[in-house]
Amino acid sequence: MARQQAVHELEQGDIDLPETGRPVVRSTKGVISSGHYLTSMAGMRMLLNGGNAFDAIAAAGFAAAVIEPIASYSLAAEGVFMLYDSASEEMLSLSGQGVAPGKATADFYKSQGLDRIPTGPGDKAHLSFTVPGIVEAFISLLERYGSMPIDQVLAPAIDYAENGIPHYEYMLERLKSPSTPQQFDNYPPGGWDVFFDNKQVPQPGAPLVQPGLANTLKAMASAGVSGDRVAGLQAARDVFYKGSVAKTIVDSSAKVGGILSMDDLANYKSQFGEPVSTTFAGHEILGHDSWSQGPMLQQTLNILENFDLKSMGHNSPQYIHTVSEALKLVFGDREAFYADPDFAEVPIDGLLSKEYAAERAQMLDPEGAYPEQRGPGDPWKYSNGRGAVPVAASPAPTINGTSGNGASDSSSHEGTTHVSVLDDQGNMVCGTISGGAFAKSVFFPELGCALSTRIEMFNCEEGHPNVVEPGKRPRTTLINYLARKDGQPVMTVGCPGGDNQAQANVQLVLNVLVFGMDPQQAVEAPRFASQSVVNSFYPHTYLPGRLDLEPGIPESTADALRAMGHDIDRAANCGLGATVSARDPRTGYLSTGGDPRRACYAIGL
């Protein structure tokens, strides 16, 4: 009788709630995950029409510029990609990070009375305009690995921009930020007429139509050459980087005092490159070189190999302490050594050596938190190159946790999204795309978007690896990763969040490889992030000793961390929009998930 009752109750509902708020999305044909359901659908339309993962990520990325303009990024901004092409078996990094304009030198900014490159909120944002990189990257990706013509790839984005999408809560919350209207007023007319309703925040579900952006997208699509896919892609690139769109970008920049030129755009090229890697838990973890903060993850994993993380327990006080202290050590190296290797000698072999990691691991106090930003180690000892450890001045703490100039509003730092696509041909690609935040940049209605301000991540210190130089990539926060096991690609990993990106990605990898979580469990698990480093974004806030915890980490854990010397603060999120996508090497089956911290959505074919 009891057994019959149990069966009867199961017909009414489950005995237990699922472990995650959303399901793992599984498929045999293809999966996509992104920062918004309409972004994911734009990519899925390519898969449904016979396209591959590269067609899908480009369509989703162009669409995200329409759907997530304040929640993610601008069409005139940047992105970075990790990819595996099954036909060629190439596993590569792709940099769509924009570069400094030809007039952007340390002397130029010093002549303006500046020691760092400013952004908004404020009236000097135009000095941080960066050469747009994302369009060139998408077109290069499509040329090399795609299968669909540019007009077909752009069709969902044009539809969303021209015919409109419903306003949604995540974006509307960011429109409520006081910094956004302030910046629109600093550079009128801004986006008042596009994103607001008589200067009021619209209601959820109200239409959002973007005619300027639609015109920009249509200019590229109409350049397509019938019957010649590659010629159409080249024509679309020329429109954006040499033709009518380029002229609109340069004229818009010039009218507010910006320093972008037609030559800056015409000379820009995205870059395919060999990833850097390390091994951890039986996997090879591959990511971007030192032009990004990407090697932080490999460095941190190398340090953490020296500790028994699993026995500590997931998100226990000892675990959080150990991981965050390892990250502090690596932040010290990031600030001293990371830079565009085309312009600076970076000891990447030393930074990623296991011997160097073992040396650094000995500095980690298992019982006490280091109270400030860590200094760098000496990776040159383990490098085939030659160089010296720079002498860095101690950073000044930010007063009361704010910058004093209104830029403490975190919404200005959340301008990033992530897309991951796996298809049934064996292709895997993920992209972290960003830039052009309304509060930091200038919105140009005629262009339909804001320009990137990513060169704010340079410094003006002569001799420093990351000093601003024309044509150079700033040491970007944008990163993502691929993992392979026994030579086979098995996973993509990415998470937006500025300086929290590397920290969140470390936790995602540990969640999967140490604690055996599935893609959805890995992204839903509560995260933490150290703020004990000078922030990459202007005005470069520094909060020595602070460790942010998400609400899901219990107060008893917070108390134990305080006892170790951590300055604990609660944060709504420590990286948001995370994605783990996996391919089972035994069956070829695909899986992914969607981060509930924002409007992320995963779809299976």
C-alpha cells in the first residue's frame, strides 16, 4: 500500500526538487548558450538552416549587439574566442580585441594632464575610444571556418534592430543606473531617444527599435556578393573598416574630440594565434596569451595543484581562502608582466612553469589572508628569455570603497556577454564579447551604438610592458578557455565579469574537474572574488584585503574567513553569464547550461 501511495504522489510532483534551478541542456546535434534567449535563437537559426558552430556564434554575436547593448556589448567593440575546427583539427585563439589609435601615446595623455586613460562617467570618455575589433573577428572566423553568406548571418540581428525586441528586466535595471543618463547628457543626444520613453525607463515588454544600428548592419549585409560567399564577407569588412560605416565612426569620434582615424580602422586585423596551456586533473587547459588576463587561470591551477582541494570541501572556508590567496599571487604577476607580446617581452614560459608555481605556492599562508595586493614573483628564473622584475609602487587604497567620481556604479563594468556553440560536426567555439558600455563611452545614434573604451586598461608608465602604444592591444580582461583530454576537445568555459572573469573561470574549472559538477551545477554554484588588486577599469579602484562572497555562501563561512583576516563583503554576483559546454568523448553527446544570474539561455538542437 505504501508503494502505491509513493507512485501516486509522483504523479502529482517530484519527491525532491532538482539540484539546479535550470536543467542541463543536452543534445546530439548542437547546443548554444548565451546571455539572452533571443541571442541563442539567432545562433540556433543558423544550425537549423544547415550552418555550423562558427556561423552560429557569428549570428549570435551580431544579434547580441542588438539584444544586449547595455547588458553586454556594442557592435563597435571587441571580443575574444577559443575554437576547435574538426576538419582541420586546429585549436586556436582568436583576438578580436581592438587596439590603440595611432595618436594614443603616453606622451599624448600626459600632455592632456592625465596619468591614466579616462572613461565615463565624465566628459573625457572620447579619449579612450578604441579601434573596434569584433566585426573583423567575426568576418575572419566566417572566412576561415564558416559556411553561410554574410547577409544570412546578419539577418537575425537586422530583424531584431529594425522590427524591434521587447525590453527585458535585466537591461532595464541597468538603464536605471544614474551613470547612464549622466553620460548621455555629457555627450548629447546620447541614447535617450532610443532606449528611454520620454526620458523614463520603459516598462518590461515595451518595444525597443534601433534604426541607427539596423542601418549599420544593413550596410554590411547589402555589400554581399551574390554567389560568392568569401567576396561578400570581404565587402562587408570593407564597408565597416574602410567605407561608409568607418566614415561614420571616425566622423562621430572627431565631433566629440576623439582621436580615431580612417587609417586606424583600415589597418586593423584580428589575430589567430596558438593558445597557451597547462595541465590540470588529467586535462589540458588552453587559453589566450598575455595580451589578455587569460594565463591567470593556468597560473592559478598550477599553484592549486600543490593543495588537496577536494578534501577541503567545495566552498568551505579553507577552500575559498586557498583559491583566493592563490589568485592574489597571480594578480601580482598580471600587473607586472602581462601585455601584448607583439610589443613587449613577456616571460610566459616562466609564468606557466610548474616549478615557478611550486615556488609561489610556498608563499600562501594556510591560516592568514594577505592584506593587500601581492607583488610579482620572478618568472624570469624559469624562462628562456631575459628580463627583470619591475619595481612597482604600492597602490593607494580607494576611500570608502568608492572612486569618489561616480564610477563606483558597478553597472559600468558589466558590459560583457559570452556565447558558446558546439555542433554535430565536432566543432567547438566560445566567445567573450564586450565593450561600449553606456556609462563609460559615447552613444552615437547615427551609428546605433557606443564605441569601445578598452584602452583604459593601458597605463602611461614608460618602460612598463602594458604602456599605451599605437596599434597595441591593451591587456584585456576578456578571456575564455577550451579543455581537452587525451587529445580530444571536451569543454569550453567562459564567464563575463571584468577582473572577476579569471576568478570565476578558475572556479568553473574546479567545479567540473575537481568536484565533478555538470555544466549547470558548475555555473549555478555560488562564487567568490578578491578585490585586493587595482581594478582594470578606470578609475582603477583598489580595495586591499576585500573578498566578495555571493549570497549562497553561508554566513558561518564568511565568519570563518573574517577570522583568517579577509575583509568580507557581500556581492550580488562574482561574475555573471557563465557557461560551461561539454562534449562527451565516448558518445559525442553535447551538454551546456545557462547562468541564472542574468537572462542567459541555453538551447539544444
